Amino acid sequence: MSDWPSFTIEDLCVSVVDCVNRTAPVVEGPILDTPDGPLPEGWTWGAFRDLAREVRQTVSPDDVPPDTPYVGLEHMPRRSFTLDQHGQAEEVSSLKSRFQRSDILFGKIRPYFHKVVWAGFDGVSSTDAIVWRPVAGLAAQALATASSDAFVAYSVQTSNGTKMPRAKGARLGMLPTTFRSRRKISSRVLLLNSARSSAVAAPI
């Protein structure tokens, strides 16, 4: 699997400023002035919950096949959304969260560790990870936003606790953002990650 590229957040356009100043070819059309700031034509202001919704579906590991992929915080790399390792449901016992292929997993314990991954397969995860399901056509934008430095910094600022701070999914869903449906970069980046993650999900 060493031949597969590993994508980091720097590989994607993570903000409108990046789109305009660093990856201008991705954005088509003029930049328009709005009351909240400049936006490329066809983009709109909204909140992160407009890009992805939080999913809360717990399950006992005993109720899924033993070889179901299990993703714990220990399997989630820092500052890279490529998920290249996992365990199996038979290795754990407490309630876990269900996730589906193309969901986003966000490590909510000590969010400053910057653990945000894209799931290329169905499975179960630690309940210490927030599961977000992107809106159709907005998956790459949701992932780019959730894995950005600004988003992680906001999760730290709004977390609860001191020794073991926890990010709050509902609060993160309120974070203002911008979006446009069906950007060409989305399918290319997620296709490559899908192939790699699907290979990782194969029986180990």
C-alpha cells in the first residue's frame, strides 16, 4: 500500500481565501462582494451543519459481524484524513458508533490532536469520535472544512473540560462556513481515498 498517496489538509482548498489565492483554477467565475465578505460566484454562506449532519447510532459489538472494521482514536492519524489502519469489532466490548462509507470521523477527546478522517468503508467507531454524514455533493467540502486548522481551533475553544476536553458536535455544526455544490475537485480526491481505504478495510 506504500504506492498510494497520503493526502493532508493542505492538499485541499480549506477556505475561500485558499481558493482565491492558492488554488484559483478550482474556482470558476468572478468573486462577488457580499455583506459578510467576498465569495466566488455560485457560493453561499451557511453553517457546517449545511455540509454534514451529525449521526448518533450506537451498537453493541456483539450485534455486528466479528470482522467488522473498528476505528478507535488510536487508529486515526493526526493532520491527515487518510485512514490506513483499523481493528475489528471482536476486539472491543462497549457500545460503539456506527458509521458508513463516506462519513467523516472527528476525534472529540482532546480535539487539539487534530484527528479527522474520511471513512472509505462501513464499520463501527469509538464513541469518542463524532460521526458526520456529508450532504450529497458536498462531501469534499465537508471534509476540507472539518479537517481545517480553523475548524479544529474552534472545536478546542468550544470544548468542555480541562484535563480531557471534549468537542461538542452540536456547537461545531453551528460554525459559519461557505459552500458550493459539486466541485470538480471533490470526486478526484475522494475517489483516491476511497480506493486506499477500501484496500485497508480488507480482512487483516
